[in-house]
Amino acid sequence: MNRASDLLMAVSIGAGLNKNKIIEQAVEAMEELFKLAIMGEPLWQHNGNGGMETLNGFQYLREFGSFDATMEQIMRMVEVGEPQCFLSSDCNCNFDQDVPSSFSKLNFEPLNIETSRETAFVEMNPMNIVQLLMDTKQWATTFYSIVSRTTLLGVILENVDGSYNGVLQVMSTEFYQRTPLIPARQCYFARYCKKHTNGTWGVVDVSLENLFPYPQVQFRRRPSGCVIQEVGNRGSKVTWIEHVEVDNRSLHPLFRPIVSSGFAFSAKRWIATINRHCQWLTTSTARTAPTTDGVLIPQEGR
């Protein structure tokens, strides 16, 4: 993918006007993330792939998009099964006016939309999960099977209370699977962390292509991330949301089911990876380990 260099991007985000735009987009993305985390049907629906939840595109437009009366009529026609006006360059629907910055404007590029939501218990307290996500080195190490490289390009907002609350940073990342037949997904995005009044944390990503447009964009992150709630003394309830646009034209047909099923990049995959990391931490810090006959033997420290 032909992209501007990370160095040029780092210089661009340093401009005062750009900083304000990034902050505005990040705040809107955080609001959307929390709404996506708490809302149920009809916005979210089970698609049968192992119970994975996916977004209803029309309901998403109603909640977060901006459309005119023509679009509303089309949606009603689809719901009742009447003849439909599909999204194409021949459809006279006004998609591009007054669209919030956190919502990628609908255009007619060949980008597929992938959505998923997964909620699970993670044996790690919220502060440690937040640190794992906001520290780029820890994040890349923990999710090494999904993140091939990541670069911290700049910090827009610093922490004010010694935690990551309110921190906003810009990153360059490449997501991948261990096969060249699934193209890597490269993007620039802002990552924003916020602690809410009830002690719940949110960490949201949102692509910056709206602010720094590039030709031939093949991947965007719509507001994605996780909402973290403390459960007991040692654990957290994590709701993870993945919402992206991707050009899959170069995806090998053999691997299309793997990607479309969510096995490769879905929220379920991210949750499973962080849970495996927690299991590894528990095992590596244990002082004793059972042998095959049930006798406990000391473990050497790592």
C-alpha cells in the first residue's frame, strides 16, 4: 500500500488545527463506542457463527449516521420486503451531508464492512488491561499473532492524574495473519482512553483518513475498542468491538471463509488472545506446578 511515511504523519499531527480535529474525532468515537457496548437488538444481531454478534447496518445508520428522507424510505422498503434501491453509484441517496466525523462517509469504494462484538470475563484488573492497551510495546507483544508492527507517532493529550485517563495518542499499525494470502491491514489511527464516572474504562481507536486523506485507502478503523468494568478483586468484564472497512478484493478465495467468519480479526479473536495472555501470566508466575502424578514441584522464576 502506498502511504505517506510515518515521519510525515508525525509532523502533520503536530499542527494545532490538526490536534483539535483529532481530539474532536476521538471524543465522538468514545461516545459511539459506549453506545455500541450497551445497546442490544435490533442494532446487534447474532449471525450464527458461534454466536458472534454483528451490527445491523441499517440500524447503525439510524443511530449514528445522517441520511435524508429518501434513505429512510429505502430502509423501510427493505424492512417490508419491497423493491430495494441498493447502494450503488446509480442510487440518488444523499449520504455525504452532515455526517459526523467519527462516521466514515459512505462512498462507493469497494470496501467491505466487518463488525463484531464479544463480551467476556478477563482475569486482569481494569488498570492493567488499560496499561496493556495504551503501552504500544506491551500491546504489540501481547497481540503478536494479530499485530505485526506498530509505531507511536505522537501523543496529543497527556495524562493528568498519573493514569492513562484522558490520554490520546496517534499510532501506525499493521494487522496481519501468518499467510501472504491474507493481505496485511495498515492504518493510521488515534487511540483514546477515558475513565468514566462509574469506574468503567473505555479505550477506542478511530482511523484518521477523514482528516489525512490518502489515495487508495484499503483499510479503516471505525470506532473500535473495548469497555472495561471491574468484576471482583482480580477480574474485569470486557466488551470488545471491532468495526472496520476493508478492501478484500486481493484476498485469496481459499481464505475468505476464515476472514468472513471472524476467525482472523473479529472481537472474539482479540478477547481470546488477551485471555491466553492472562493464562500465560498465571502459569509463568506460579511458584509450584503439578507433575503427572499430582505432586507439586517448585517452579523456577522467569
